[in-house]
Amino acid sequence: MTRKPVQLKGILAAVTTPFSADGSTVDEEAIVAQTERLIAAGIHGLVPCGSSGEFFSLSPDEYRRVMEAYVQAAAGRVPVVVGIGAMTTAEAVDLAQHAERVGADAIMVVAPFYEPLSLPELTAFLTELSAAINVSIIYYNLPDATGIKLDADQIAQLGRIDGLDYLKDTSGDAVTLTDLIVNRSDSITAFNGWDTLTFMGLATGAQAAVWGAAGLVPEQAVALYEALAVDADLRRGRELWRDLWTLSDALESVSNYAAGLKAGLEILGHPVGPPRAPIQPLSVDDRARVEAALAPFRA
């Protein structure tokens, strides 16, 4: 198999799946609008069909169509990394192969959830998935959803799987993330995926961040990356991070992260519809918190 590696770096926006006003259908026009806005702002890549994209709420046909729609909208201008989440190996392979067929540059795979896999089971799952596709894989480390808690050495072992080049770390464990960035970059390239650790990850040397808040305020997210990772301007980075941290903290604190993103986009004048039931729109208090956190970016 000839692997088609992709170089990923910068701010990769974890994007929403827009829905119609009643949540019944995918709004493909809003996918195009969201993509154009983010690319114009300098975002380095798009990550649809992840947690921010409510992949778990999509029908099989919708899931595949959302992949296609984002790839088509991006039109090769930035990499598109498609999130893959399924309960069986066969279903994950099918989704990943579809993503590759429609032009995804890489996939980001979360392990089957509900029943935590052992490390050997996880390794077998990822190995079979890798053997079925040619594009690069990001392992989405999300222990709160999967129940799989790995240390830095175990994550580095996953990097031995052919094609598993990257990690999105959404564990919230700053020590493990630092260990991976500083000591184990020859085994796997670790990206930050926990919003309130974005500054720490980039300042420590992470090549990228997969960041939902970047879909709300892309210009400022890109500016943070450039300050820390390109210009090594710690003072400027701290200035930018002050308001970005407040926004990130608000999004991590509300009842549902994807609902928070969608509320934020509506507040900013870029509506993408509601979250899909059973997830509910934010409460009045939660929405007010997100609105307050967005105020500096609207001034």
C-alpha cells in the first residue's frame, strides 16, 4: 500500500455540522459559508464530523454527505481531516474508506465508545483501519467518551502503526501532552485538542491545535498560532490568549460543547442551526456566558 502522508500544522478548526432550523436536515449552504469564512480568515485546516460536528447524531447517509460537502467546499485550499466514529471496526473502515474516496486528506478516528477497549484491542482496531486506507490517521484521544486512558508511553506505541502519524489529545492531561511533545515526537506528532490548554500546547511546541473555538474567532486563533509557533513572541501570545482563554473556558463549561459553538456562531451572525436532539440549545444562563466571552471579539 502506498501511503499518502499529509503535513498538518497550524490551527485546524473543529467545525460544526449545520442543520435546518428544526434540526431535521443538513444545511449544505451553511457548510459552504462556514468553510469560506474560515479559509478567508487564514485557518490552516478543517476537521468536520468530530465531536463539534455531532457525528453521533448523523444518519449514515448524512455522515457521508457531510464529509463530501466539506471536501468540496474546501476545494483543496486547506487540508480536510474527517472525523471517524463508529461502534464496530467494519463500520469505521467503511466510513474511513468513504472519506478517502471523496478526497479527505486524513482521518481523525475516535475509538468505539461505551465499552472501553483494552490497549491490545485498540491497537488491533487501529491496525485494521490503517490497513484499509492510504491516508494519514490522527488518533483522537478522548477518554471522557471512550473510557480508554493511556499514558504517554502507550500513546507512543500507537505511533508504530503504519499511517498513524498524529494524535489529537483531548484528555486535558497537560503532563502527558507535554511528555509527548517534548520526548516522543519521533513516535507520534501530538496536537492539542483541549481548548483551555491551547496556549500551553503551542508554547511547548505542538505543531497544531484542533480547536472548536477557532471556528468562532478564526482570525484571533490564527494570530495566536503565529505569535507562539512562528514568531516566538510570548508577550503577544499572552495578550491574545487572555480573551481566547475566557472563550475557551466558557465553551468547556456549558452544558454541551457543540451547542455552545452553535450558540456562539448565532451570536456572531453566522447561524448554523440548532444542535440535534436530544442535545438542546444552551440555557439562558449558558448562552449569556458565551455571549459575554465573545464580547471582546465583537468590539
